[in-house]
Amino acid sequence: MSTKAKKILEKLNKGPLTFGELIYSIRMGDEYSQVSFAELLGISKSHLCDIEKGRKKVSPQKAAEYAKILGYSPEQLIKLAIQDDLLRSGLAYKVEVRAS
């Protein structure tokens, strides 16, 4: 995802983009139903719904797996997964992720 696209999504969201919001945006942009998108990711529809709503966290490993399936940069999805975890913990840190 480009920086410009991320800024647009953050503006629409009125705040920082979360992992779930990005997944939802990808699903809607590609016109997938929750059922078909969940099948693509290898998870249940209810699990996808929980991810999109921020009720379930996603590990960095799963974020990388989803990125590969969806054709996105693993760094982007891993960063958001880690950032979400920090926010849930009440820690005000900003995450940067780079492949080594």
C-alpha cells in the first residue's frame, strides 16, 4: 500500500490505521464477501469479523502469511499487527519494520 493510500485511509478513519481496518479495506476494495475472504485467508468468517473489528489480535507471523496470500508487503501488515498489540497494552510507541 502506498503512503498516499495509507494517509487517505487514516483520514477517513480519523486516526491511525489498524490491522483490522486495513484488512477490511482490502476486502472491500477487492469486493470480497466476508465468507470468501475468510476462505482465502484460511480462517472462519467469525474470526475474520473479529480481526476486522479489532476484537482479535494477529501475530506478526500470521500478518506475514496474510500479506503473502494477499500480495501485500509483509512489512506493512507486520507493522500494523505489532502496533495494534502495543496500543492494546497502552504503550505509546511507534513501530518501524524493515526486512533484514
